[in-house]
Amino acid sequence: MRIAILEDDLDQANLLKLWLEGSGHIAHIFTESEALQKEMRRGSFDQLILDWELPVSSGLEVLKWVRSNSDWDVPVLFTTVRDTEEDIVTALEAGADDYMVKPLSKAVTLARVHALGRRARTGKQSEEKRFTIAGFTFDLKESSISQNDTPIDLTEREFKLAIMLFNNIGRLISRDHLLETVWGISTQVATRTVDTHVSRLRQKLGLVPENGWHLKAVYQHGYRLEQLDDSQAA
């Protein structure tokens, strides 16, 4: 998962980043709320870890902003030294999915992160090795896709890109997110490789309105795969 950490204590932030990346995730640190909000206006994350106590806007204010402005309901893990029942209720009612009191434990933190990730995938891609979505059958073990029992020839990158998009139907996924997750390369690299691969995938899988799909490019942001109803399909 691509995870954003909002934490002004750099030692704590770097420790969280170390734990997450050691568990196979991609972590980005933000020490100020404005920096995270700026990134979320153009990018996307699979999960957010927010600290309550910040020098300018509080984590609670950022949480409320995320729930009002984010393109989709990204899972949020709230961390704080506050441990009263009132504080926990306040954070959860503001939109936090889970709440942890500092000091954080590595094992518990990772377990909570993974639990939120599984919960976010409910009804989408699960941890099953083989699953079907709207006529497309995905075999993770064989890295293959078939449609109505007919195999579709995809490259390794195209397969990973398809998994990412079908796992997030209806959600806007930024190019940076795709570059890091699918290609494993820095978002500082200027490349149109995402656009090229998306175009090829659209053609190979027939992700067009007449087939009930719309793989939409969102200017200066990324892509959204939408499943259309009968009235929307061409």
C-alpha cells in the first residue's frame, strides 16, 4: 500500500516509515498538514496515518478536511498521546477508522494497518489467488486474466496495472501512485509510461463504454476505472 504519514516528530515519522517499508509498503512522510493536503489534491494514497498534535492545523482538522475533500474514503489511522474516552470518540466520529495511543508498538501498528487495508478491499480484490469481477477472471498465481474463459495476453506490467485499477473501481488513482506501486520507481521521474500502458490496457481489455466500462483520464491527476450501468453504456 501507498501510505501517507502526517507526523511532526521526525524520529517517530522515520520509525513508522521503517516499520511500514519493512513490511512491503511505500511510505511518505509529511510534517505539516498543508503539505499533505497539497499532495492529496493531486495524488492518492491507500491509507493515512495522522497525528493529532501538530504545530499548525491539528490532525483532527486534517481528518475533517480529508473526509470533506478526498475523492474516496481513504482509511485513516489516528495516532495521539490523548487517551481519554472523549478524545477517542471525537476522532472516530470525525471520520477516523482506527485510533492508537502513543507510544506505538511495531507489531500492533502493522496489524492495525493491515486490518484497515483488508477492510478497504472488502467487495473488491481480496487476498484470494483467483477471483472474478464482471466477467474478468484474475489468477494471481499465474499472473493471468481471462474474459469469459478466453485468455487475454498481457505483459507483467499490464497485469499489475489491471489489478490496481480493478481493485479500486470508481477511485481516482494518481500517476505517482501507479508509478510507485506498479513500476516501483520514484515519482520524481518524468515519464509517460503510465499513459502508454493504460492506453494499451484499455484496448486489450475493451474498457470502453460500449462494453460497460470507462477508463477515464483525469487531467493532471491520474486515472479512474468506472463500471457503467445500462443507461450510461453506449
